[in-house]
Amino acid sequence: MINFAGRTAFVTGGANGIGIGLVRALLAEGCKVAMADIRQDAIDKALATLDNNEVMGVQVDVSSREGMAAAADAVEAKFGPVTLLFNNAGVNLFQTIEDSSYADWDWLMGVNLHGPINGCMTFVPRMIAHGQGGYVVNTASMAGWLAAGSPGIYNTTKFAVRGLSESLRYSLAQHKIGVSCVCPGLVKSYIYASDDIRPANLMDGAKPINTENVERLAGMHQVGMEPDVIAERILQGMRENQTYIFPMPDHKDELAEEFETVLGFYRDYPQDPGYEERVKIEGFRRQGYKAAREAAKTAV
């Protein structure tokens, strides 16, 4: 079981939504916490609500490799090695793929996928080198399991975060580093206002902001799960070393139906040449995958 007290945590998207909930929960567990966010004003506002000397704000664009490396150096200089990494920052465009531009792709992929990649590539080698074990939590979404026409790019990034998380979980078990993928649904956050922080150099082809839609989404997110509730459930999932942390029961039945639908696409085809040899090869692969899953269960 992971022990939080005394560890240093790095939380991206830390100034609101799930991020600020995690910051508060980790501080309560006795962690030193770096609250990373792209908005300095949001960091300052969030820090003003915290009566704790073991927290620091870090202004960083998670899509920047250089920025993440500089942030890691700054945090380590003040709080020591980071052994708890929360790749949580995310943005959204509530539109279909065919209505999107290359700049739309670059923005969302940069934050939602390259952000976790940069977090892992920056901090995981340091975790391994420090030899203190640790934990990586990547925030995906139920949109990483259940897709629709919109939000197309967001779906794509969150499906990818799932794959990143599972692969990393199995490779890091030998280093006593746990990995979980969080899949929340509707959260009380400001992701509906992502356009407010869109970089000026990634505006090509951007659609005009639909203020009515933003207001509608704002109302929906106001009834989302409270950040402090979801954060406590994430920490509990880490204590249990869960591969996936589903903090909300809202989608369980829908996901079960989706799994059933997917399995229904299999067909009983006649055996083709090479079938038996392939089955043997896949048998060895399957054994290896099973062994990796079992090893990951006791990594932390």
C-alpha cells in the first residue's frame, strides 16, 4: 500500500477541478505538493485558499517538454524528489472531428496526451533513479471508454491515455512504482471554458465560441462531482493499487452494455491456414500479459 506522508507530489491542472481537490487531499495526508497550472492567476487564487506551507505553485504548459523539465527542477530544489505524479491537466472542444482543424488537434493533443507523456518522460526516470518507489496517476475520462461523434478529439486523446497508463503500469512494477488511470464523468470544473486558455498560436481554424453552449455546459458542470469527493476516491484507488479508478457509479451499466456489444462483433470464422500456429504464439503472449498484470498488483 502506498504511503503518502512525507512524499512530494506534482499535480498538473492543479488550480481547479480534480486538481485542486487532489492538492487539498494530498496536503491532508502529509505530502509536499506542487500545484502546476498554466494560469498564474488561478494558481495565486488557489494558493490563497490553502493554509499550508508545504505547497508551491508552478506555472507551466504541460505540452512543453522544456517547461516540464524546468518545473521538475524547481520542485525538486524546494521539496525534494517527486514520487507522486498526477497527470491531470485537460482541455476540451465540444465538436466533431470533421468540424475541427489541425490547430484544434494540436491544442488538445498537446495538453491531453502530450501532457501525460511529458509528465511521465520527465518524472518517471527520476523516480526510478531515486529508488523510492512512487505512483503515477493519469486522468483519462469515461470519454476514454464511451465515444460519440462529439467531442471527437477529446475521445481520441482519452482513449490514448488509457493505453499509455496500462503499458506503463506493467513496465514500472519492477521499480515499485504504481500506475492508475482515473476515469471520471461529470466533474465540477471549468473545462467547459477551455477556450479561455487556448494559445494564440493555435487558433487557426478555431470555431467562434458558442456562448449559449458554454452557458449550458457550465450549468451541467455545476452539478458535477465535487473535487474533494473525487480526490478522496482517487487516493483510495491508489491505496488499493487499482489499474482503473472509476470514482463515479454513473456509467457502470452503460459500460457493461458496451463490452457486451464489442464482444458481439466477433464471428465464428472457419479456421484459416496458420491458425493453430498463431494460437500457440498468442498463448505465450497471453501468459506474459497475465504475469505482468499479476506483478503489477503487488508493485506498491
